[in-house]
Amino acid sequence: MGVLTMSRWRHVLWLWAVVCAGAALAQAGPMAPADTVYTRARVVSVLQEPGSAGKLYVRLKLVPQWKLPFATQAFRVTDRALLDGIPEGAWVKFTARRVEGENTLTSIHVVEACKRFQPCD
């Protein structure tokens, strides 16, 4: 073998770092599940597709974060009881997940309104 050049040394050191990082992750074990993340929003409307068995949707105006403007998104509601006692215009915190290609509401509850220029939790 010949003399190792500077670029080959860098390559060897990079590979060694990757191997060490992999070993450290393997010893750490499986990652713990993430905490539930709630999103703040305001209820815009509740819609039901036409027909007796139509899907139920809630439109939520999300609170801007990370310098993004307000955005309104529709979420499918599989359990009508989730929306009991939540009027249009109410401030809410909710969780959702992707089910069968649709954003689906998993939990929702009414909270205090966010005050302008005040931090929201």
C-alpha cells in the first residue's frame, strides 16, 4: 500500500466517526415515544358531506408559528362526540394524525384565546 494522502485520511476519519456514532446509538437502545403535541387553532366551521353517511369535517384556522401566516385546514372527524360543546369561533387545542390519506382529528378541547403579542403555550 502507498502513503495515505490528506483526502484519504479525512475519509478514514469520517468513516471512523460514523462507526462510533452508530455504536453509541445501538447502546442507547430504542427511542422513547414522543410526547403528545397539541396545536392551537380557532374553529371556523363544521361540515358534513351530502348524504346520510357523509363524512364529518371540521375546518380549523391554525395559529401562526415560526413566522407562517394563519392557515385554514380541514380535518376529518370520526367520532362526533369530539365536537360536542365546541361552538364555531372557539379557540381549541387539538391533535391529529394521518389516517387513510386524510388529516384526522384525534382529540380536541376548548382553551383560552391567544392574546395578541402574548406567548401562547
